[in-house]
Amino acid sequence: TDPAEVGPQAFLASLMLRDSDPPTPSTRYSTLDGEYRNAIARFRRTDPGSLQRQIRGDLDWIVMKAMEKDRSRRYETANGLAMDLERYLREEPVLARPPSARYRASKFIRRHPAGVAMAVAFSGLILAFSGITSVQAARIAGERDRAEEEAAKAREVTDVMVDMFRVSNPSEALGNSITVREVMDRGVAQVRSGLGGQPTIQAHLLQTIGRVYFNLGLYDESETLLADALDIVTLQFGDRSMERARGLTDLAQVSWRKSDLARADSLIRQSIAVADLELDASTEERGRIQHVSGIILSERGFWEEAETAFLAALELRERVEPPNLGDVAKTLNSLGVVYQNRGQYEDAVKYLTRALEVKRKFLDPYHPSLAVTMYNLGIQQMDLGRYEEAEANLVEALEIWEHVHGENHLDVADALDTIGGLKAELGEYDEAEELHSRALGIRESLLDPGHSDLAFSHNSLANLYRRRGNHERALGHFDQADDLFAANFGPDHWIVAQNLASKAVSLRELERHEEAETSFLRAFEILEVEWEPDHPDLVAARAEYAELLRRVDSASHAQP
């Protein structure tokens, strides 16, 4: 399980809630798929054999002691773990490992700076921060100065990480239970107060903790840290540096999550411009920027431009040697969503199926990223009328998200809302209403009143009441969805038009024909620009409009 994907709390639970003894880190690494093992080694700027040797030994002992099922054999406190890690970094014998004369003698002889980074990378929650260190032993005498500088950087990072987790020591916590959020906040304070004289390290840590806050859904806190990190790297490396491009991309993602699409678009365009000027930009970095650009274009409803961005990202990501399978799968999944929204259902199935195949090669069965693709594939199967297959994928996605996040999470709300729509298609209206209402309750408890996700909940309930013939109640939800969609996406967005077309049907059924026609025509005005003429949803809306005209005895004008 990747803590950066599931968050520290779910990661800790996955360590403790296990049915059998886990393998040691070195054993687990040796049994991974060769392609994935090579990718991990490449990320650590080494080869699989060297990485295997670095993990084996003290780090295996420390991690296994920390994960012991028997409490009496685990470290008594987080401080105990921290102290053993400090012994490892000082090349002293660690308490986790049985002592022997040979072992103790070897600790005085060995001098291995790369162990500093590996200690951070393979110890409990510190694994969540593995990407922040890049220390390696100098391989040739000419690289000695650079290696010493990197080792100093890693020591600073390690000191901050150890100090963050020492707060869990009962003697320091003073009897209070300590949450992951409090540990993270302590780390932020430590980074701000203790590393002012080392701006590069400070920016690196602010950026890393900002990304963790992002993964936890704490977008305001994430934005603050990432903005501060961007200011620092811009000052240190300049306006045209890849460090600045990465920072801009991080902030663009936060703005997207906060539904500030105009700012997200501006930030990602700046990032692309910087990367285009930077000759040293890696293929992997360019791929990430293109992928984030595709996400933002998708949210804005610019499907053709999003397709171009995602295809560029896929080409770049597949060129990386060896490819990062997680990155490739994310882009394949996003392409599937683009084709789905363009009404190109066969292409959508093709890319979503490829994404699922890639993810199954290296992800745990309960990994949330699998749920994302299952969810999107389920929606696609709904569009094709393959309801049994759709329900199986959607329910499995819901189970994964509830397992990882608990019941009160936005991903859970998305799944509940979509399964509710499926139940409505099958005529199971009572169950559909319960699911939609649960989804709305979750979103209202977690989001600001003006957030776009609330619009989707109101739209789902409106369409359910429309199906049940309760058109007055449906109109109330359509109106709320209309206001929220327009405020978040602009009045000319395709999602606004879809809501208007559905609302027009309820107006027609209430014999409010003039209002219905106005809604239909406004929807067509938007959709005929945004979609191809044969898009299935546009064709369906025209059929509903034709029925309106028939009812007012104007069948000769059935085409808008």
C-alpha cells in the first residue's frame, strides 16, 4: 500500500490490521514484479541489486520490530523507534537486531551514507516522505563534494521527521492522544522555524507536506504550504526553472480540487511555458504537466483539447525507461473518461480496460486507484445499458473506498450517487432515493455550500424525482443544481446545458410549455457548440424537445 495514495491514517491501519506475518521489506521487494522492482530502483537512482542490499539487514529488523503483532515485542513508544533509527544513522548497533560480536564490530567499520536516505524511506510512517530524500554514496572521488552536500540535506530531513514523530511519546504528549493531523502540523512548525537558513531543504519539505495535506483533502492547508514553497524555489532557482514548474503544477492541482478552474488553468499554462523553455526537463516531468493540464481541460469541458493533452502525456510516460506503471494507468484512465464524455464509448472501454489491466499488475486489491478505474468503467457500462456489469464494478469501487476512507468521504459519495442513478435506471426508486440522499448528506458535511459536487447531488435527486413523476420536487433540485453549476463552471458549460435539458422535461410534464421550450433551446445553444451532432445525449434531448412540440401541436418544427 502506498501511503501517498491512501493517506497516513489508512496506511497505519493497513499495517496493523493484517491476518498473517508480513514479509521483511527486502523479501517483499525481491518478490515484486520485475518491471515494478526496476521502477522502484530507478526512482531511488540505483539498480535493483544495490537497492536490495541496502534494505537487507538493520532496516529489515527495525521495520519488523515496529510491525510486531505482539505489543510486548514492538517498540514501546514512537520515541523508541526514533532512537533506534538514530542509532542506525550513527552506525551504532540497533536494539531491534539480536546482538553478536561480529555485528557490533561491523558497525564500527561500515560507513554507508546512503543508509541515511534508506532509513527514512523504509521506516513506518516515514515511508510517506520517501520521495523527499535523494542521498547516495559518492561512487567516484570526483562526486565527493556533491555527495556530502546531499548527505547534509538528508540529515536535516531526517531530524525533522524524527522530531515530528517524537510527539507521540507519552512523556511529550502529556497523556493526550495525538492525531496524524497534529503530527503533520508539528512538522510544518518545525520546518518553518528550524530551516529558515536552508531554503532549498525548507521548500522541499513544505512541498512534500503540502502534497500529503492534498492527499488528505485538506486543500486550504495544502495551498498555503505549496504557495510558500513556490515562492522559495522561484527565489532560489529563477522564473524559468523546473523547480518552479513543479510548484506551479502542484498549485494547479489544488485549485482544480477547490473548483477554481480559472486559476488552475492559468497556473498549468505557466508550468507548460516554463517546461517548454527548460531543455533539461525530463520526459517524466513533462508527462506529469501534460496530464494535469488534461485534467483541468476536462473539468472545463474542453474535451478535444483534453484528449490532446492526455495523448501527449501517455506518449511521454510510456517513453520513460522503465515506465512508471502508476502514471501510465492514470493517463489511460483519464483518456477513457474523455472519450466517454465525447460519446465515443468504444474508445472509452478500450482505454479504461487497458488502465485496469495495468493497475492489476502492481496494486493491492483494495488500492483506491483500482476503485477509480472500476468506477469509471461502471459508468461507461451504464451508458451502454450493461447494468449488471456496471453494478458489479460500482459496488466493488464503493467497497474499496469505504475500506480505505470510511463512510464519510467524497469518493464514497460519488459511488453512492452513481449507484443511485443505476438503481433509478432499473426502476428501484426507493433504494435510489436513499443512496442519493446519503451522497448529498456526505457532501454537505464536508464541502462549502457553493461547491460544485453539491450540484451533482441535486441534479441526481432532481432526475430521480422526474422519473417518479414528482416534477414539482424535481424542479427545486434542478434550480439548485443550475445555480451551482453556473457559478462553478460558467453559464456556457455543457453540464449546465444537461441540467437545463432535464429540467425542461419536468417543465413540459407540468405543462409549462413556454418555460420548457426556453430551457430546451438554451441547452441546445450550448451543446451544439460543445458536442458532436450525433452525441447520444444530444440526440436524446432533441427527442424530448420533439415531444414538447408534438404536445403543443407544432410537430413541423421538431428540429431546433
